[in-house]
Amino acid sequence: MKTNDIKKGTRFRLRNGWFATMADNRKGNIRLATVEGDYTETGSVYAHDIVSVLVGDTWQPVEHTGQQAKVRELNVALFGG
């Protein structure tokens, strides 16, 4: 599944291991989500940090667009892994 196909209300897992629920139906490099981390809060997440999506009872890996991969490479180069 591509990150642009994730719809509002869909559960997903972030690269750091936290879980979240999509809060918008937009497309692009930045999405709005309710993240369950140290605290539960709603805010922006980078699409390249989404690694898997819950579809039914199965976690499916996420396929990133070329632009999202470039943003990830830039972030790693600037801020580290």
C-alpha cells in the first residue's frame, strides 16, 4: 500500500515503533495523525516515517513515493538515522 492511499481512521505503525491513526485524507509528504507515543496527541507526521498499515487483521508494509524517499534521505543526511 502507498502512503497516499491511507485514509482517515486507518491504524499504522511509525518507524520509531509507535502506533498512530490517520486523521486526514490528504496526500503528500506530511500527513495529520493521532500518535500514541509517550503521550497521545494529534499532529503532523512525515509520510516516510510510516512503515506499515493495519488492513483487516494484517499489518502490510508501506511503499513510499520517490519524493518521499528523497525527503527521508535528506532528513537522514541532515539529522542522522
